[in-house]
Amino acid sequence: MCAHIRVQWAAPGQVKIALACWVVNMDTARYFGDNPPAREEMRLPPEGTAEWDEELTSRVIGHLAARMNALAAALPTTDEHLTITVPLVVT
């Protein structure tokens, strides 16, 4: 599994977290043959060929939202990420 995470300020005391997850086929035979997946296979478009896994992304962002006390439900972005806004806790 691979993930791409972006974090940016949303408002004073809040940050927005955008997440995209995908699964890369790590074929064992390819590794034994010393031919691992190319870097492009392991990245999301447009740079690579890996496909976004919406169900996996939804489950992972749901866990993050619960643990980080998200202020609202996850929202989709235009680039295949799901986004939550969470309070910023400085310790």
C-alpha cells in the first residue's frame, strides 16, 4: 500500500489533511527475478500508472478522522484525494 498525504492550514487552529491511497502489486516473482516494479508503476497519475483505491482511502481517512476529531465528514478533491479538517493541537 502507498499513500500520498498533504497538510495545509485551513483556518486559525485548524489544518486540512488530504489523503490518497493505492495498492501497488509487489509481485514476489518480479523481486526474485531482480525486476521490481518501476518507479512510475508505484505513483499515481499523471506521473505514474498506479490507480487510486477509493475504498482503501475512505477507510484510512475515516480512521484518521475519528482519531483526530475531524470537524466534518471527508470531502473529495479534484485530484483523487479525500480531505478532512481537524483541530490543530500544539503540545
